[in-house]
Amino acid sequence: MKLHNCFTVRGASGTATALNSLSENFSLLAAAEPKWARFLTLTQSDGARLHAEAELKYINADPMRGGALRAAYRASVLCPQLKRYTRVSLCNGEKAEVSGAAINYTGSGETVEITAVIFLEVAESGVKFCGGDNPLIRRLLGCGKEFSARIGWGDCNFPNYTCVPSEALIKEKLPANFTADENGFKFTSVSPTYGSELVLYDENDTPLVRGLRPYELNAGLKAGEADEHCAVLFDENYVEAILTAQVGGADMLRMDCHRVYDAIVPLGGEVLSVGVAGNIASEPTGEYIAVYNSSFAEVYKVTGAEPELKFRVPRTNEYVFVCSGGSLVLWNKSGMKIYEPDEYGNYVEYLGSAQCGDERIILREGNIYHALFRNSNMVYRFTFDKITETVLEKTTVTSALFFLGRCGNAIAWGDRTLYVKTSDSDLSADFNLCEIANHRVKRAVLGIGDCFCAVAERGQPLIFDFVHNVIIDAPQIKGANGRLLYGDNGFYVYDHYNGVRRIQTDISAKGITSACLAGDRIWAVRDGKLCCYYCNGNGMTLRLKAGSEGKNYLCAYRERKLKNLGGGASFAVGLN
């Protein structure tokens, strides 16, 4: 990181500016006196110096606030007549220069105003300053205070956001030694730090700096016997991807994987304003979300460090779906509009004539769209290749008992029987929800989930878990979207191994009107604002094909393995 300065001397004789000069022993001086910007000084050509106390006029020490991290100081001095000044400085209590620059200004007996602005430039790296009014940044900018440091460690795998001092996941905090030399500050702990996340704190537990331990990617193999639900759990290190899978020596071509989450971490303030009618939708891969209200619909890619806006289109009353690859579908009684990115990332519009019904769902499978809707007691399932709509089947159902969900890129629906189908395959044998036959009462669909559906029967929320063949009471659930269920009682997340499970968190779900899980994050609308939370967990589950129960499997996977475990920890704040 770098510190820059900008000095301005302004008086009746004119204005002079000077840039970028730090004392050779800046780090030692700043370490010795945290509030080092005490005086502003002008040095005459004969070496005589004029001093005045520096007044702090502005400070931004919060990386979340936006704008440059900087502090501005000002002072006024009276210049003797016809004196030339060759240097301007910010000095500590001993009036030793800490930051200064050469200048050319000739005074004429007037009072001049000196302004100094110190900028902190932070390069992108694996270590980030934490959000909030950061005491360490204040110290670097000349208006800090003494503090004692501690280093905490935990297991958060999320990228280094300035706003994530994931306190809930910190397991231990131990004292850190502070030293300084000509290269910068160094905070060191000799504690046995085994976690993936390191956070530097002051004595008030204010997070200062956050970093993730370096890691290497290793390929691993896992062998065993499939459980009764055809599910495999990987929970050793952080598994990035399942590469291949075999059951009984035969390769699996269709793999459905889920992350297992243990905690939810807040990511700070609102991401954007969506209005009181704002909603969110997710697609099966977790790579994209759609954000929409009564006037617009937007597609965001959410697998990177920041949500990336890909497309925006006006909207009125259409139902909104986001599909794999980031395509957007607007669907109403007049037909559908599909906006799909081409090879250059530009969105192209395709029009379909199929009208939506009482319940509806659409998925993208390769280059075609697979859709289903219900009108009264009839279910219509069709494909659309962006030119032609092809009806695959028309089925009679009991409309009052109808339910709808999705299983990866397959559509699931039924009333007393569960059907799971892709555009060209019947996957119903993979699932067996026979318990639903015992629930012959009217129901309303609360939300479409991945491998489950949330419904209300006689006002009682229930979850139909397609994989585990169970029906679960769901108190206070308001809705479901993808792998997420939400309500006043908290957040629930689905994975193949555990089914639907409540995630313990201090974050309240009250007031949330729409939410989904995508890119390891919960995106939620509260009071018209889109908020974001990170879901943390090492585990990964894989669902094997039907008939795998009790059979031997072999899976290849890629995992993160942390380096330098148990060897202590340090944060080095280097300056130039």
C-alpha cells in the first residue's frame, strides 16, 4: 500500500502545491506517535521554520464508505516579508517531519493557509482493511491512538471483503506483538492458528485487517458406500468441485452437487434499492440472480467478489425467471420474452406464444427451454428452441392438490404422485415421494425449491422433500426460492445429505419479503432494499443416480488445502 500527500500553500502572493514525499523513517515515527500529524510547517531557504498546529478538517477511514481513504489538515501561519519557502511538512509532537515535500513560495508579510491531504492507496491483495471507522487507517493517516492488537482465527472461506470481519466464525483471539521498521508495521502472533481466516483486532474487538490463509489446490479421491438416499458427503477441507463420480464402476454423467452450510455472516449494508415491490429469483447453478419490481428486471452474475449487472429490461406484470447461463424470461398471459446472451455477452430477444397459467416454471437445458404450466386441472409441458414450441404432454391433475418444484435442470410436479422430467428424460425413478398420498387436502404453493417444494395445507406450512421422501412441518415459513426457505423464524437451507436444515445465525429474517441463495450468498429484500449475507461451510454433497443405495462409489474432487498451518500468524502493513 502507498501513502500520498498533497500540500497547498495559499496567500496574497499566490498559490503553490507540492506532492508525494514521506520521511525515510515514516513507519518508525508513525509507530512512535499515533497522532503524528500535529503541526504544519513552512521552512525558509535559510533553514528557519514556521510552525502552526494542524487542525483535522476531514477524515475518511472507512473502506465501506466509498471514495479515497484520506485525511485533510489545515493551519495558518504569518510569513515574514520577502522570505522564500522551500519545504512544507506535517510534523509530530517533536516537530520532526513525518510527511513533507519541496515547495517554491515567496511570502510578503501576509498570513498564508497551509493545507495537507494524506491519501492511503490500497492495492488489491489477499489482505483487506475491515469496514467501519478503522483505527489502523486513522493511525496511518496521522490522527490515530494507541491500541493493543490481537489476532483471531476462524473458518470463513469467503473472499476478502472490506465489510466482512466474520465475527461469528472467529474461534480464538490471542495477543499480537507490534513492531515497526523502515518497511512498515508488523503484527505477529505465535498462536497455533489453524483456521482459514485471520482477523487483526484492537483491544475493543474492532476488526482492523482481514485475510485468508494461502492455499493450494489438491485433487482427492473419496470411496465408500452410498447411503439410503444416494447421497455422498465431502466434509474434510473446502471442496471446490466434484470432478467425476462412478457407481459400481460406471461413470455418472449427470452430477448434482450442493454446498453444506454451517453459518450465515452479514456482508454489511444494502446492495441496491429495488422498491417495496422488489423480488428476487435464482437459477439452479447459483451463478445468476434476477432482481425485479413493477418497472424493471435485472440479471446479475453473483459468483465473483461483487454482483455484476449483466442486463436490464423494462417490466410490467410478467412473471420473471432467470435461467442457467444468465438468460432472462418474462412470461404472462400474452406469451413469453426470452433474453439470452450471445457469445459476446450481448442479450438477444426471442419471442414465444405460450401463455402462462396458475403455476408455472421454466428451465434452460443447453440451447432449449423446458417449461410447464397448469391451467385449472390441466398441466401443459413443452419445449421452446427459440423458434418453435413443442408440446411434450398434457396431463390431468387435481388442481387443489397440485405442487411444483425443480431438481437441478429437471422439472418436478404432481398431486398424489411425483414426476421429475427433463426435456427428453423421465427421472421420476430417482425420486419417490409416496408420503404425499396421505395429504389429500387443499394446498397453496408457497415456493418452488430445488429438490423440495414449500406448500401450505389448512394454513400449516409444509415441506415436501423429494430426495428424502419426507414431509416436514415448517413453522413460520413465508416462501422458498432455490435451496433457501425463509420466514420470521430464520433461514433454512437444503442439501442432499441433510435435507432441509435451519442455519443457526444471529441475523433476523423478520421483515424479509423475498430471498434466494446463489453464489454462496443469501440475497434478501427488506424494506425495499436488497441485502446480502454470506453462507459459510466446507462440506459438499453429491447425489448419486437412482439405484445407488448400498453400492460402492468412487469420486474425484478438487479441494483447498491451507498452507503453513500451526506456524503462527502475522499481518505486515508495508508502506512506500
